[in-house]
Amino acid sequence: MAAPRAIHPTIVHTCRLFAFGGFVCIRFLFTCAPNPNMPNNLVSEAQPSPIQHQHWVEKLADQVLQRTSPPFIVTAGMTTSGPFHMGTLSESLYPASVVRFLEKKGETKFIFSADILDAFDAVPANLAEHTTLLTPHLGKPLCEVPDPLGCCPSFGEHFLNESLSIVEKFGIRPKVRKASDDYRCGAYDNYAKSFIREIDSVRKVIATTSLNDKFPANWHPLMPQCSNCGKIATTEITSSDEEKYSYSCTRKLKYMEGCGFSGSHKLSDHKYKLQWRLHWPSWMDLNGTHIEGGGMDHHTRGGSWDSLLGVFREIFKKEPPIGYKWGFVLFGGKKYSKSKGIGMGVTELLRFVPPQALAYALIRPDLEENRDLSPTGVDLMRLLEDFQNASVLYAKMFSANGEDIMGAVPADSENTSNSKISSESASGPAPSSITSPVSRAERKRALAWNLASSGKTWKAQFSDLLIYHILYSDWDIVSQKMGSEYKEDITFLAPYVENWEKSGMVPSQYTFSFKPIFARSDAAKQFFASLSPSLNALDIHNLAFNTAKSLNAKPGEFFVELYETIIGQPSGPKLGKLIEAIGAEKVKAACLQS
């Protein structure tokens, strides 16, 4: 280890709008890298806030406040085409953060679209054992694909329920509109009629905004469902008017092809879905959306956000809602891919860190930066420490009602373009060192904690719990040793500690046992002789540092000697906390008399 230094101290479905009652360089769960895929027509067209130190949630909320008044309508959505992953969490967490901030300003509705009418286009890798069952249903709406586990009405509903149960752990409780229900009750019929009536204009908008110079002349706003095979991905319209349409199921895709059937439907049969580039703006118009975001893939030049802007302005003749985009979730620099085994799923991550800390890791960076997750024990421990320190920052910087009481320095007073965050900034200053004004980075951390935690935090250091449990293996003893004030924290964090131990997540410096030997050097003997029960972990650390200094010993070498004397290895947990956990008198007696 490096030479130490002294330390100072409910789902509803109706046809109308719902009423919803390092370097140490830190990759502690993410590193932040600017993403270059940025079209110019985003978040907005409104004038940027002059307060440059704002958190991205504040900036988005300000845009909403400048444009409208309560009730604020925040919408979001997802396609439940497989198990919940980090991308799904992003689709829920970022809009929920906007909701939480806007709720301080007035009534806010959070409406979530579950697109279980989308076509089933692939069997997820982790469901490969069900390939025989699922493959015949490729191309059908997700709501009509059987649930391979047999516990829900459909494949789409199964993963919708899974998603909702997971986001609930993050305190996210949107009111859900299923696309299948909305279409079946005719909520999109007027949009479909309008798009058919103005089909030439619609085609021009979609072709132009998608930058597709080979845009098919027969492109149609509707995707009908075949009455013969039930597929929605392999059909194409052959003729239509505002009341009915004819189609053929003849499209050939990489993963399937149509059955060859030809048929017709009345629009009132509700056996269709709008093309995505029309469905998205129609969904927002249907709900009166004020703000909705999307991933970078939607916001690339020629992406579906550009089409949405065109549809609102050229077809709806309305100003579009406020849009925003978020960066990708990466794992070790690679884009998350469950099918390729890249990354750790949300459910897996939640075995090792509380949802509040994971949410913090995603909310803290600037919105358009990529989050590079590194779910190692070392990095996750840094994340947990940072989360706790951010709670201290928030208490220092904001009053009980959320009023900023310390101010902030301008963004240009510090370099915020670095794609890595140093261990010092990530662990945060000691509470006594926080002074006014605060930096942009500190303010971002504090607000991220508030948005992610929903007030939930803990005083016990996770690393301390690891040390005590490794030493004593019994949570009752750990609770007794640490003190009654930590009992609730221990109960909350104990399952995570146990999962770290079972899964080999514990960092190497925390894999130790107390096996003392007799102190060899005079400096070590003097240090151990000076130990007393009155010293806390910080006192012990500084005692070691000052002992080395007073005897002209090199601190790094001296700390190695002390570790080898106590636990038989050259490094370990923070020395002061290690000795405090074992007991100063016990260590003193063992190392001077063994």
C-alpha cells in the first residue's frame, strides 16, 4: 500500500388519460465519458439556464417550469422484450428523478408506457432453453407470446411485472399504460386516421427526418396484425382509407418471414399498431406530455427523436415536448450486452449494493455522459463510501425543505471535462472541511444523493461491517462491538456483506485473520505500548503515523511492519479501524507478549 498520511477529521388501463392517485482513478461504479452523438435540436430549444452549476435534473425542471404550470406530465416507456437490464433501469430512473424534483414545485404525473404490443424479435439468451416454445411466436406482439415460465398471461406481461417489481425497489412507482390496451380501446384511432389522410406529408416527414435516401415508396403508417399467423412484424399495407385497410403478410426479415396470407381489417377492429416513429409522438400527444427522454440511440442524427420533432411541427402543428437524452451504460468500456455476457444485470448488482447507491451512481454524472460500470469489490466499496459522504454534503448544503443554503461556484472554476473521477473527489471531503461556497462537483453529489436515496441512508461504514464480520462471523457480536446506534444499519447492510463474502467480492485487503506475532522493531514496540481503549480508529492511525515520524522511520515501511505483526500480511483494512475492531488492549497484549 502507498505510504499513509495523517488523517484529519398499480397498473390501470382506460382509453383516456389516467388519474394517478484510484491513481487511484475511480471507476467506483462508473467513469464518465462525453458522448459525441448529439443532434442540435434537443433539450431544448429553450434558453439555457444561466446558473451553470445546476444538476441536470434542475436544468430539465427549469425548462418545464418556463414552459408550463402544474400539473406537470412526465412520460417514459419501455418494451418488455426480455429480462430487466441497466438500459431498462435508465428508462425508469432518469424520468423518475425529474418527477421527484418537479413534485417540489407542484402536482406531477408520471405516466409510463409498457409497449407489450411491440413485435417479439428474438429469444433472450437466458431463455435459450425455451427456444422451441418461443421461436414459433417470433414476429407476434409480445402480449400474445406465451410466458415461458407459465406465471403470467404473456411474455410481455411477465417481464413487465418483473420490471415493475425491480423499479419499486428504487422507489419508482409510475402509473402504467399498456400499449395493447390503449390500441384495443381505440386511443390511437384518430392518430391513425390523420396519418392515413395526410399520408404523403407523413411519408415526407419520416423520410426527411430519418435521413433515408432509400425510403420505400409504399411505407405506411400502420403495422397490421395478420389474422392468419398473428404476426405484426411481417405485414404491409396494400391499400387503405380512413376506415379500413388491406394487407399482405409477405415481408421477409432476418429472423422470420410472413405466412403469405392477405386480408383486410376495419380500423375499428383495432388490429394494428402505428410505426414507431409515429407511435412515439402520438403517445406523447395522447398524454399531454411536457417532458420525455430517451437513450442516445433515439437521439442520434436521423434518429426517432428527429422524426418526433417533425411529426409534432409538420403534422400536429404543435410545439413538441421537451426532450433529453442519456448516455450509454458501459461495462469496462464495452456496451452492456446480456446476450454477449458483457456486464452484470440489475438484479445481480442489487445483491451487492443497495438500490439507493446504484441509483446514485447513475444519477450523479452529467446526463449525456456514458456510465462505465466496474462492479468489483474495490469500486463498489468506493461507491458506498461516496454515497454516504454525499449525504453529509447534502445536510451541509441544503435546509430541511431542500433550500440551497450554501451557494456554489461557477462551473468554469473547476475542470469538469475529465472522464475519470479521482479517489479523493469520489470519497468526498471530511464534513469539517466543507465550506461555503461549494464546488459544482460537490453540489452534484449532494443533489444526486437526495434524488437517489429518498432520504434513506446509513451511518455504519460498509467497510467496517466487513472487518467486524470477518473477525467475529456473528451479527449479534458485531452489533455489540459496534454499538446499539448501528443496529438498524447492520440489519439493513448484513445481507449485502454476506453476499460479498459468498461471491468472492471482498477486496483482498479485507481477507485476513488475526494472527499476531511479537513486535520486532523498537518503533513497533513503542506503538503497541501506546495503544489504549480510549483511542478511536483515527487516533490509532495518527499514532502510527506520528510514531514513525518521531523515530525517522519511513511511514510506508512502518505500516507494513505493523500489518505483518497483527495479521501476518503486508496490507489490510485501514489500520486504525482494524485495531479498534479487534480491540486495542487485545492487540497490545498479543503483539508485546506473543
